[in-house]
Amino acid sequence: MAQAKKVVRHCSKKPTPYLKYLLEHKYLDRARNHVAHLYYEDQCLVYDLGAGRNRNTTYLAEQGFNVVPLDMAPQGDVLPWIAGRDRICEKSRGASLVLCQYLLMFLTKAERVQLYLEIDRVAAFGGFLLVELEDVKSGHRVSLKEIKDWFISVKGERSLTPRQLAARNGLWRTVHERDTKHLLMQKST
Ligand SMILES: C[S@@+](CC[C@H](N)C(=O)[O-])C[C@H]1O[C@@H](n2cnc3c(N)ncnc32)[C@H](O)[C@@H]1O
């Protein structure tokens, strides 16, 4: 189980263009300014799930976000964590933003559902979820529709057991969507 801690690490890789776009066009200002200070050391808490080489962690840390990177193959300050199996953090902490970029295709449906539950659990009310997808030959097919159905519509709830349903904190809405691969959602306040 991953223990959240502050990490600031630098790497030369650029962030994903979609993350940069959302930040530059102020879609994430609410995550930066409003949600976070209520919950975590006066800084906005971000989980970077499947952080890889930390390109997005590094970028957001430079922008003043408090980012916790997690990955099954941790390098440097990245915390060890298995998506679809482990909890994102021990205690329920309100994350202003959860990054889930180029990770879901590596998970089975059951693992993705476990991860969706975890994201819903750790996200603060008013917090954001950023998803980026890619078709990978050896991976699973994942659509934005599946994600939206799970987080937003009642369809997703059909796949949950009553216990999982009770564990869900709140409903989400789509804030921004681009083509079929990029999505920003926000948990209801
Ligand atoms: C394509 S990379 C994306 C890295 C980063 N999100 C980015 O956008 O640069 C996918 C990452 O997901 C991680 N990963 C794959 N399956 C995972 C799992 N089950 N649990 C945790 N991490 C996983 C890999 O180790 C890898 O670092």
C-alpha cells in the first residue's frame, strides 16, 4: 500500500500536451486555488498514477502543485504501487487532481474498476481527474465512454456491488474532452 509523501523531482522530459493545455487555459486553476488548501498542508495534492519517468509530476511540481507519483516500476522518488490492486494512499486524503495518463490500457476491466473506486475515494469534492488514453497493441481497449459511464452515469453503477456502490462518494461531470482519448472530469462539490 502506498504511503503518500511530498516529492519534487526534476527530469528533462516535457509534460503531455493535454496537461499543458489544461493548465495554460486555466482549467486546473480550481484545483490549484480552491480545493487543496482545505485538505493538505496548504498545497494542492496531486496523485500521478503510473507516473513513469515523472514528466508530468515534474511539470506540476514546478507549477506549485504537491505531487505524489506512483508506479509499479518506481524510479527515483516514485512510490511503488500496483494499479488495480493497491490503495492509492493509506488514509482517505482529498486530492485536488488525479492524473491517469496512459495507464488504463494496461489494466483489465476488473483492475480498472478497482482503480476507478480508488480514484473516487481519494479525490476531494471539487477535485479533478485527468485521463489520457492511447491504443496499445499489447494492451486493453479502453474508451472514454467506459470512464464516463462509470463516473457519471447510472450505467457504471450497474457494474458495482452494493458495497462498492455505498463506498462511492459522489458523482462527477465532464469538464473538458478532446477527440476520443483525452478527458477532464470533476467530482461534484
Ligand atoms: C506509457 S507509461 C505512462 C507514464 C506517464 N503517465 C506519462 O504520461 O509519461 C505507463 C506507465 O504505467 C505503469 N504501469 C503499467 N501498469 C501498471 C500497474 N498495474 N500499476 C502501476 N503502474 C503501472 C508503467 O510502469 C509505466 O510507467
